[in-house]
Amino acid sequence: MGSLPLLEALVRSLVGRASSPAPPSLWVTEGELSEDGKPKPCGRRDHHQAIRPTPGLLTDAEIVRTLRRFRYDSEFRGPKRVPIRMLADLVGVSRMTIYGVMRPDLPTRPKGMISERTRAKLSPAIAAISDGRLRFRRTKHVWEIEGSMLRPQR
């Protein structure tokens, strides 16, 4: 271990730098240094951390009940029909996710059955359909979306 400082001095002389390292004030770090001189973690959000609940979203029970109504209730037949596939494409989730949400009795499902991401995507669409701001219309064999999920400004 005694040869390590000699090796360091040799390398520094070959590179043309001074024999002592730069003062600590010139070193650039992302944050504060810990007691052992290493940079502390900068506090980035863990990607596996759950998303915080957002106020104004529908509850799991409301989403399940409304999606089941869209699919099975006779009120949503004919001109008020809500095609699940179009709803899934509109909000950006797979239709299998929506079908899974409609089946809360799955034995593999944890108690918090609908993820915050799915709730955040479905809630505005469900509210728009319930308010009549968003409708689906079938022309020949193609479904079309009428209206918007955005709330009118007052």
C-alpha cells in the first residue's frame, strides 16, 4: 500500500497536473455530501412509489357501478350506448383493464382494486358521459365520438 502515493504522483506528473488534488470547493456534486464524503441521494421520486390520490376522482365503487351500467343497463342501449372499446381507446387504457375493473370479485385482485392512474383516466370520461357532454354514435359500422371530456368554462 506504500506504493500507491508514488503511483499517484507518477500519474499526475505524466498528465501534467499538480501533485495535490484540487480543493474540495472545485468539485461539482449534485447535492450535499454525507459524512463519508459521498454525495447524498438527491431525493428523486421513486418510480415504484404509488401516485398520491387526487381529489375529485371517483371512488372505486362508483367507477365499477357506472361501467357496469354502461355495459348492462337497458338505459344505455340505443343512442346512449357506450362502447367499451371506444371508451378504452379514448381514455388510453386497454379494454381488458376496463373489463377487469368491472369484475371486482376476482380472487387475485388486491383490496385497492383500481390503480390511481386508471381512476384518473376513467373519472373525467365517466363524468362527461353522465353529464351528456360525451356521446358515441355509430355510423354504418364505425363508432364516432361526439363532444368532449372537458368541462365548459363558466
